[in-house]
Amino acid sequence: MSNPGATASVPRAAQTLLNVLPRAADVDVHVAGNSVVLAVGRQRLRVGWAGDGGLRSVRQLLDEGREELDIVTARRLSPAARELLVDARLGWADESGAAEIAAGGIVVSREGRAQEPDRLTRWTPSVMAVAEALLCGTDATVAATEQTTGLSTGSCTNALRFLTDEGLLTANARRGRRSARRVEDPDRLLDAYAAAVAADKPRPELQVGLQGQDLLEALDEVGEAWDSASIGWAATSVAAAAVIAPLLTSISSVEVYVEADTPAGLDARAADAGLRPIAGGRLTLRPFPTASVARLATRHDGLRLAPWPRVYADLRRSGVRGEEAAEHLWEVVRG
């Protein structure tokens, strides 16, 4: 039959691939258990589904059955996941409409279009703060999250309700002793949180010069100045990961959250440490994004570090190597 288009009977993996094939293509869909095969003319394509399309999800799919796949599909494949699939000589397609497929006589290359953030817009700073607290081990109760984040009772209540409605928290009962919420799947909560961070609106930032060959040592000196002035700060992304879970061999720039809400505040924090704004500077200053990032920051070897979930999310936004470092960080934290 010709490309059938959308239908409830077609598995999501198959539908994602159908959406990027020409409408006139002669396609038959075969489903047997977890196996999905598309016959495109005389070419048979074995299709797998990698969920959110992050590097970890794709690695898990390949570990489970690399030799049984020709095409990997997902909601939205990350740059690192796409690179992994190219190296594995597998085609891919995602729900944005992007695809890179070369199988037999079938060649598809599409860029896709940006996806709307839809539900991600409901991930307010309060929800993110509560998610950070939960990922760091805080119990999923109003009292515990209120104490950890410093948010109001109402904010914590609403955040926990939202995460429960999203299926990221579960409870054995709606009321009573067994109604306490818990994180059922930390991987899923982490991925949802990281996606929300990636979709969050840009915040003001300031690039400043940082002297010295070793940027972590240089940051340590800058941090001492902020500590002396009782100014909160916390390193994130590559700099923090280099301390918590070293993987990348070189650090060319560092990112730090500081106590400031406006561009003028960032200028003041830079001046407090004797730093000067410079385009392309190796140190980027940003305001704390949530209450939890400030309150859950910890000190390691003289450096103050953002909580690991925020470090993970910021790494995933920094490109292919950053996503690899993020997954290494998660393995270290979990192990």
C-alpha cells in the first residue's frame, strides 16, 4: 500500500519513519511483539524506538539489540545521539521531521522543524527547584521540599501536584498513610527536568576575562573574593563536572551562577571579584536559576558547585561532548 499516514494502529516508531518518507512510497508495516518492520518496496527496515532521543536512551536501545535494527526513531534525537547512530551506520528519524537514512535504494535527508515546548512551559522555576531537590534525595513531601528549597508551602504543593500529574511521582494511595509520593523512575524525572531546563527562556549573562592557564585554579581565587564579600556563587557545567566526575581532558571556559537578578547585578558581582567584562571572556556569569541551585550548592576542594542535576542539565546544553560528560556524571552519581 502507499504511505498510510497517521493511524492509531501504527506504532509510534513506525509512524515517525512514515512521516519522513515520500507520501507516494509503497509501504507495508509489520508488527510482531516489540518488533516493527517497514517494507518499503523491496527494502525491509527494522525500526526501533528510543523514547526521548537522548544519548542514554539510544545507548540502551543499541545495547539491547543493535544487530536487529536499521533505523532508530525518537521524540527528538540529541546531537550526541545522532552522532552515535552515524558512527554505528544506522539511519535515524525523529518527530521533528528530521532524518538521515541511507538503506539500500532509500535515501532521506531532512532537517525537521523546531518543536513547541507545550507542557515544558509549565515547568516554572519552583517546579524545577522541587525537581532538583527530589533528584538530590529530598523526600517528595511538602514539608521536606519546603525545608530544602526555601519555597512557600503553596509553591511546593503545586510543584509536587504538577510532577504527580506528569507521572513523574507516584503514590500507593490517593489519601492516608500510603499516600506519600515517591520518585518511581529517577531517569525519567531527570530527563524531563533536563528538557525543561533546555526549553527555559534565556537569562541575562555576562562574559568576563579570567587569567591563568588552569581555569579551575583561577576560579578558586575569584570564588575567594566572593566568599569574602558574602556573595553566593556556584560553578556549573564543565567546570563542576571536572570536579564531580572528570571526563573531558580540557576546560576552555567556565560558567558560574551568582547572586544577581539583573545585568547591572552581574556587572556588580564581576566588579566585586576584580573582573572586567570582555566579549568572548572565558568566564560566564549568570543569575541563580532556582532557589535550589543556591541552597543545594556544595563545596569541593575550595570550589562551590551547583547541585548535580543542574550541572547535568547545563552539560546537555553544551554540545555533543557535553552530553557525553552529562551521562558520565549521571553514571558516577548513580554508582
